Amino acid sequence: MQAPQEREECSVLLFAVRSCVTNAQAEKDKSMIPRLATIAITTLWSLLSLSVPASALDSSQGRLHVQKMVDGLEGPWGFTFLLGGDLLVTERRGQLWFVTDGRKAPVSGAPEVDDVGQGGLLDVRAAHDFADSRTVYFTFAKAQGRGAGTAVARARLSEDNKSLNDLTVIFEATKGARGGQHFGSRLVEAQDGSLYVSLGERGDRQSAQDLSREQGSIIRILPDGGIPADNPFVATAQARPAVWSYGHRNPQGLAMDAEGRIWAVEHGAKGGDEVNLIQKGANYGWPVISYGEHYSGRKIGEGTSKPGMEQPAWYWDPSIAPSGMLIYSGKLWPEWRGDIFVGSLKFDFISRLSGTPLQESERLKSPETGRVRDLREGPDGAIWFASENEGALFRITPE
């Protein structure tokens, strides 16, 4: 059954069809009738496709609408809200899109990327002061000789939203990594303007325990790429001063809660995907401890715990291949305030985690939740997600 608003739109548009035909008849121009009717009917179906949800899903808060908002994307990886609900969307192969009212247009001037394997143009975040500065941050895989490394850039989006200006690379991981896996690459801006960025260990497991490299860490830098004076390893000999925490495998989700705490979700190996509350200077154990095992079946490291290494707030076994993370404000669903939402690339759902201790409370699944790569909360409190399988962005709202 159509909702009242949808029935009203249908009535208005059908009236437009009849009016077109009646006017053409009144003018005795029969040749206009088919053309005008076709235009009106095409408009009718176009608008209905935007107003009718793609499907619905069941949740602890009842039935939810799932509506396609942007389509025609190839490998969507990250997206960020701008002014008035507009969006920037990255595609891993290097394309950047500006989206308004569901229509996308290319943006020139994106950083050059190395898109081998899991590399490419990855996360994007509009700065908190975007309305004044037009500043946007990106993470991407940057070519480094025979390899590539996670990098961070900042730029200004032009007033006409068609190009990036003054693109500057403000961080580049230590050189030496090869292969095309485990770039991490999620980005969060804290209220003080500092940036937290997740870096995978690039498939070099031991680098996650090596403070002389940033691979396998979460870093904290200033907006210009400088190092905050209170970073934990600033005075540690041989340590990279940007490192905030280490011992991570491949964190592809990063979010800040209402208390200003940083949370991360990272891929394990075969099992052992983790949600972690990130502490200053802490060691999260990879590859010394893990709740997973190697794909060959061999044991990882020394077991599941060791003094001086943090335990995850939650872990999945078997792996769900987590990507993207948001901590919900409670605007549309007050009961979900503070809950964590994580996408699953492997099993095609959105995981909701809540409580103390943290636990998985439910799995939101619909035909649209195929390989959920990223999640964001919209300005109105709706939950948006990017689906790699669908090549689209979707919006979840109450029924």
C-alpha cells in the first residue's frame, strides 16, 4: 500500500498527464498528445522511484525503510556530508564524486593513487569548519617506488563543487611496504582539529610491533601534518612521533563517541575481527595475540592474551570482514544512542553493538546490505551506508 504522501504525488502527476492531454486536445494539436503524455508519465515513474523505499528490514526498533539515494558507483569506499545534505563520495579506483539530490558529478583534482589490490582513493572527511574553509581530508594509497603506503591529503573544494584546489599531502607512511593489502585508511577529526588515521600493517605482520614505522598503527596528526606535542611517543628514541596506538592488523573503521573517545574496528585473519577502544600509547597485540588463526590453520603468536597488550572490547569468530563504523547519536532512534554500527563485507549485514561490556545486539540485513563498505549518520539522524555489491549509497529511516 502506498503511503499518503506517495498517493498524493501520484494524484498530482496523473492530473498533470490528463492536463497535458486535455490542453493538447483543446488546441487541436493531436500530434502533441503522445509526446506530452510520455513526458508526464516518464516524470511520474522517475519521481516515484525516488519516493518509494527500495525495501524494508526488521530491527529491534520495528520495520525500517531502506532507500537508494545514489547509484552508478564503482567500488564506493568512503563518503562525507557537506552543506545542505550534499555529499562527496570516493571510488577506490580514484574517482571523486559530488552528489546533490541524488545526482552525481565528477570532481577534478583528486590525489593520484596506487589502486593495486586494496589500494586506491579511500576515505574522505569534510572538516568541521567546512562551511568557512571548504577543507576536505582524504586517505589514499600513494605510490612509493616499488610499493605503496597510506597517505593523507587535504584540499579545498571549489565553490562550484567541481574541483579540488591546493591539494597537499600532509602525511605519508614510512616507505618500504610492498604488495596491495592492508592500508587501513579510516579518518576521524577530533573536536580540537587533530586527525586520527588508521593504518594497516600492509601484510608485514611484525611491522605492527615496530614503533619505528607507522604501519599497523593509529596515528594522530595536526591539520597541517604536524605532530601534537602530547602524542605518546614524541620523546621515544627511534619511534615515529605520529603513532597514537599500535599492534593493529587492518583497521577499516574508526569513529569518535560523544565523550571524545576513539573506537576502531579491524580485520582479523581467519577469525579474530576486533572492536577496540583506542587508548593513548596502547599496544593492541597483533601479531603476538589474536582470537583468530592463520588461513593455513596455524596458531597466531602466543595465544589470546599477554600482559601489556590490550583485549578487544568485542571480537567476531568467524570473521565478518568489518568495514566502516559509526557511533549513533540517537536522533531518530533514541534507544540506539551510543550504539556502534559496523558493516560486514563477508556476510552482507550491518552489525549493531551495545552495552557494557560491549556485545553484538543484532544484525540488520536486507537485499541492499551487500558488502557494506562504509557507514555515516546523516544530518537528520538517518543511517547511510555504501554497498559495494549494489554500487550505491542507501539511507535507513523509520517506517
